[in-house]
Amino acid sequence: MDGDLVKWDEANVHILTHTLHYGCGVFEGIRAYETAEGPGVFRLTEHIDRLFNSAKIFMIDIPFSRSHLVDAVKQTVAANNMSSCYIRPLVYLGYGEMGLNTLPCPVRVAVAVWPWGAYLGEEGIEKGVRVKISSWQRHDPNSMPPAAKGTGMYINSSMAKAEALKGGYDEAVLLSPQGYVSECTGENIFVVRRDQVLTPPVSAGALEGITQDSVMTIARDLGVEVGYGNILRSDLYVAEEAFLSGSAAEVVPIASVD
Ligand code: PPE
């Protein structure tokens, strides 16, 4: 936290932490995987770059350099002696001044790590997940910036997730205000049709996923036609295959839609 290693039980914040009240903060979700040379953090630099972009969009000045935060992640993983783990860098506005003006708030940075298994369950990976089109819409880009991974933006995801789970589904698919498929609550979505692989762009309200980019790179390497494109709800119904991607979820097949 803010440059020091802090014991789990002592990693606390004040009740008047600004981000707790107003949701203005940015974060990342990263995984470290077991390798022969110890834990390897997957695409760490890209995640830290996206964290800085998110902060820039919200006008939050991170009081550390990119390389400092890259080191902080590596040190936190090493200090916790885990061969693989999930990593959560969080930039938040601390206790200082209340009220909606974020500019006077102290900017605080923490990196937490914990073991996190299959995000959508082992069964999800093996059999695929059942998804539902949410009755909640994804953010309008002029009300919440989809390119930013902002803490408060996830209220939208959490409502869609709870609705889908209560309805007996595993995950929700959100549509943009324009009616295009945007993404899932914490994952990007891909649709396969006529040997073409498509995934929604940021303009449809999707986060520019790093796993999404890895999937596209691997597809291209395999000679598969892949690209960003607008997808309609009906494209999901007639798709030959569909899947979702994310750091926490990894790559998970979609078994059914609605
Ligand atoms: N869309 C959203 C809305 C999203 O939250 C994520 C990651 C993605 C797409 C995929 O992006 P990437 O991880 O770069 O491939 N969601 C993170 C948070 C999950 C959570 O429950 O917390 C994650 O996967 O770490």
C-alpha cells in the first residue's frame, strides 16, 4: 500500500475514503501463472499501461511511475510465496476532503494478491456457460467511459450479474444504448460465424481486453479471420460458436444464449 508491504489484516482504509462513497477509482485484474522459473505475470506491462490510461481518463494523477508499479506487482507476488495468483492493483482516492470534487483528494495505490480459481466455475470451462441478455444496458460512452476500468462503473456489471444469477444463468451479456452487443459483466465476448471471429469494439461499450487482444493474436497466428465489429443480439442466436475472455475468467465457451 502506497509503497510499503502491509500485512493482510492491517491493509485497512478510513471510513471516509473518497472512493468508497463516490466510486471514483481505477483498477486492474491480472494473473500470475506457475512456470518453471517461478510465478510469471501475464502481460503485466500492458495491464499497468491500461491502469494509467484509466487514471488519465478520470483525471487521477498516480503518484508512482509505471515501472515502480510493475515492480510493486512483482514484489507483492514474490512476498506472498504463491506459485500462481490473481493480482488486483487499485488506485483510489483516500480520506482527505469529502464532496464530489476529486482534485484535492490524496491518490492512494494498493496491490493485493490472492489465489483465485476458475472464475465461472470448472464446469463453465468444461461445458460452457449459459448467458442471458441483460435487461440492464451497458454504459453510454458519454456517461461512463468504457475504455476506463473504473471501480464505480462496475455497479452496472454487478446489477446485470445478480439479475442473471437469480434467473438461473451463469453470466449476463450487456447491449449498448445503440443496441449492439457490448460485453459480459467482467469479460469480452467473441462470436464465430462463417469462419469469421468477431468481437465488439470499445465504441460498443466494451473494455479493450488484454485477453481479448491475446485471443485475436493467437487467432491471426492460426490463420483465422478475426476483427472488431458490431454484433447484434440476433448474431448471438445464430452463431456457430461464441466464447468470452478475461483475465479472471480466462477463455470460456458459451453454451447457450437466453
Ligand atoms: N470487460 C470487462 C467489463 C472486464 O471487467 C474485464 C476484466 C474484461 C472485459 C476483460 O479484460 P482483460 O482482463 O483485460 O482481458 N475483468 C476483470 C475483473 C473481474 C472481477 O470480477 O473483478 C478481470 O478479469 O480481472
